[in-house]
Amino acid sequence: MRGYGMFSVNHPGWLEKERPTCGPLDAIVAPTIVAPCSSDTHSMHGGAGPKDNMILGHEAVGTVVEVGSAVRHFKPGDFVVVPCVTPDWLEIGVQNSKSFSHDSQPFGSFKFINSEDGVMAEFFRVVCADANLTLLLDGVTPEQALMTVDMMSTGFYGAEMADVQFGDTVVVIGIGPVGLMAVGGAALRGAGRIIGVGTRPNCIKVAREYGATDIVNYKEGDIVEQVMDLTGGADKVIIAGGTKDTLGQALAMTKAMGAIASVNYYDAADTLCFPALAWGLGMANKDIRSGFCPGGAARIQKLMATIKYRGFDAAKIISHTFHGFEAMEPAFKLMDEKAPDLIKPIVYIDDLQAQ
Ligand code: NDP
Ligand code: ZN
């Protein structure tokens, strides 16, 4: 089968690989819609360490084509939503991973583009299908569901880790697709003022629609000064973009007893450091939390319920649509180049489905 991925670091392209085999607990899925992600482009550039001959992509909805002998809840032909994080639920480490992001080692539950080929292929394998796949909730569109599998799960997790409370002043540093979801999650948790940090006009528009009350432009001056001028200090800061200096900035703009929650992906080559004063000399009860997208079927079902019953339109972040299997290449390149009008591209694999 063919898939779009990386031959090696900084060498993306079309790979020819064996179709994955289906173990007793697994399912083989053919993607219907996929969404390239900044984590795919980071991986291609070696940000997560060296990788060879790996099909990329980890955000998909699709159709089950085969199930293992022990799979109870799914059958070929089912249209399924596939979390980007698919734990091996038989691993003891998953039971200790309250967020269901890590098996027995960091990122162990993030199979696609790590231990499994990714979803930008004719077929991909989903481990522990019964616990990881879920059917589309009636009233939720496939495009909205696709946005739950990583963007909404990760962004909302930022708001959950920050423990956003009614009336909190929340800063979301970075309002790309992940940060936009953090804005939406903070608003749904009852935040008061929400300040988004970013510059892209269509991101700013969606940020306001999702609940941002103010926007800070990091290109127009120090964001700590700008946030302090606006608010006098934030209760919670969610990091979903920026540089290796952003953690220090987040600490400096957070009040005592506040919290910083980072869902940002730092490069393996980065060293993070910050002034002790920004952290209140370590004694101001400014909690630093960080985490990775929670996975599994129950998580996606809850996010789909939020879309359906709270009217949260997760598909607002889709800025570009492509059609056809081959279009995964330009969609991935668009993600890599970060066009100024980009939020999130999706690719309808409609040519394969038609066959
Ligand atoms: P984007 O690149 O689309 O967005 C980044 C945002 O950060 C943009 O709003 C950008 O502003 C802003 N930004 C850039 N530089 C600065 C700066 N110096 N100071 C403040 N803000 C800045 O990223 P995504 O939304 O796709 O992803 C966000 C992060 O989350 C990435 O690191 C990604 O790898 C990570 N991620 C983490 C996951 C997890 O599970 N933890 C899952 C998926 C992604 P501008 O408007 O100017 O572009
Ligand atoms: Zn992703």
C-alpha cells in the first residue's frame, strides 16, 4: 500500500509499505478524512528524534475494513472516529496514566507515527480497537469529529490541566488550532476574561468566536508587559505555542496561587530555563503542569457530546480542504510552510472511497 510520510528526517515523500496485519484485538481502517498536524511536521523535521520509513498522520476518521477475532464492538463497514492517541489498554502503565496518554513509557500510547505507521495511508492499524475506536455520535459531523481526535482533546486538556474556574482570567499563549481549542475549553469551563496571544487574522477571528475577550500580539512587544497592563496578572496560563522562553513568560504573568498548563511540543534540542523571580522564587504556589493529548474512545465520546449538546463547533478551525489521496502531499506541505491564512487543513480521501 502507499502512504505519505518520511524516508528520514527532512525527507518527506510517498512510501510503499506492506498493508498492516490485523492482530486479534486490532482493526484495520481505511481513512475517509485525514488532517495533517504540526506534530507530523515536527516529526518530519526530527523534532522527536530520528525516524525512518514512517508513514505520517495521526488524525483520521474512516471505515473499518477488517477486525481481529477478539473484537466485539466493530465490524467491517463501520464509520469510526479514531483518537490520535490509542493506548494499549492491556498495558499496566495505562492504568497509572490518569490522562490515558502514556502506556508504560512517555508517549507510549501515541502509537501512530511512533510505533505504528500513521493514518496518511490506504490503510492503518488501530490497536485495542474496542477501547479506542468510537462510532460517530448522531448530530456531529465527520469534520467536527475529526477535530476531536487531537486538536480538541489536546486544547481542552490544556484548560483541564490549568483547572480553569468560573471567572478566571486565562491567557492562552498561541492560538493556532490547539490554542483555539484551549480558548474554547476555557470558555466552556466558565473563564471570565480570556486573552489569546497570536497574530494570524483568521485565528484571531475564531479565537473571538470561541470566547477570547482580548488579543495580544507577540510581535508588538513583550507579552508579559502587555498581559500585565491588561489584567494585572492571570489566574491561569495555557501554553499552546511560542518558543523555549514562553514558559518563563507564562510564569511571570501568572499570579501567586495560579497555574500554567503547557500542551506545547518542545524540540528535543531545547533547554528550558526561566528566572526564579518569574516563578515567585519557587514559593508563590505557581504550579507548572504539562501533558499530552488524552486518548481512547471515552474521551472522544465526551468531546462529541460537548459538540452536540453545548453547540461547540469544532470544525470552525478548518481553514483548507483538499480532495483525493494524492492531495495529502500538498496538505502536508501547507501545514509545514504555515501559510499565513492557515489554521487546519483536512483531506477528503474521496477517490479511494469511490473505488
Ligand atoms: P501553530 O503553529 O498553528 O500555532 C502556534 C501559535 O503560537 C500561533 O498562534 C502563533 O502565532 C503563536 N506563536 C508563535 N510564536 C510565538 C511567540 N514567540 N510568542 C507567543 N506566541 C507565539 O501550532 P498548533 O496549534 O498546531 O500546535 C501548538 C503546539 O501544540 C505545538 O507545539 C504542537 O506541536 C503542540 N501539540 C501538542 C499536542 C499534545 O498532545 N500536547 C498535540 C498537538 C499539538 P501566529 O498567529 O503568529 O502564528
Ligand atoms: Zn495532531
